[in-house]
Amino acid sequence: TGGLKGSPFLKGIVAFIFVTFAIPGFVYGKTVGCMKNDKDVINAMSQGMSTLGMYIVLVFFAAQFVAFFNWTNLGTVLAVKGAALLTALGLDGPEVFVVFILMCALVNLSLGSSSA
């Protein structure tokens, strides 16, 4: 129905999640003894965020690529031109699958693997 969209609950969900995890985390740290003052809390938070730096940079550039891909309508243009090419070549049925498999093999050979 769209009743939840734009509701005060969704507008305050970030604060709710923060409080839900911050209070038990601080109480646990105080109980165990690893959080003695506010500087310990800040140091723990900054250490957690420092590990996200490379991920944030990667996601930023991936989001830019997706935004430019959508903005230029390159996906639609490639789909229409590719369909026109397949029609002009007269490929239908199993031949399309063979060409698709060969194209995927070429792309897999050209991309490096992180496990290599």
C-alpha cells in the first residue's frame, strides 16, 4: 500500500539501529573493562571504520560506473544493436548459444582472477 514509505519509522531507522547496538556494546565494554572512558569508545569506533576505507572507495567507483551506465543508456543501446546484429547475421537457435559461450570464454580469459 505504500503506507510505510516516508513514515516516521523509516526516517528514524538509522538512529534506532545506532542506539540498539551502541548501548549494549558500551555496557558490554564497561562490564568487561575494555571501555574505561569516552576516548576508548571513540578509538573502537574509529578502528572499526578504518577497515571500511578500501571498501568505501571501491563502492564509490562502482556506483559511479553504474550511474554513468544508466545515464548514457549504454545497456539499451548495446541490447538493440546486438539484437540487430544477430538478426543481420541470421543466427537463431543453437548457434546463438555457441556464440554466447565463446564470448563468455573470451571475457573469462581476459579478466584476472583474485584467486590466481
